[in-house]
Amino acid sequence: DSVGEVASWITPRLGGVGPTTVAMLLRNTVEAAERA
């Protein structure tokens, strides 16, 4: 699944990006950097 699909299930898009979305994006970025 794409990050946007997963994040949209966890945080509502009412006020923008929620803390859970930020945490998941950061985790995915770290995982991608470790693989590179």
C-alpha cells in the first residue's frame, strides 16, 4: 500500500497532517535510507 493510503486510514484530513502521519512518514524514510 502507498504511504498516503495507509496514513489516510489513521489520521483524518480535517486539519492537515496529524502526528501519527508524521511519525509513519519519518519511520518509512528511515527504513528507506537503511535499505539504500
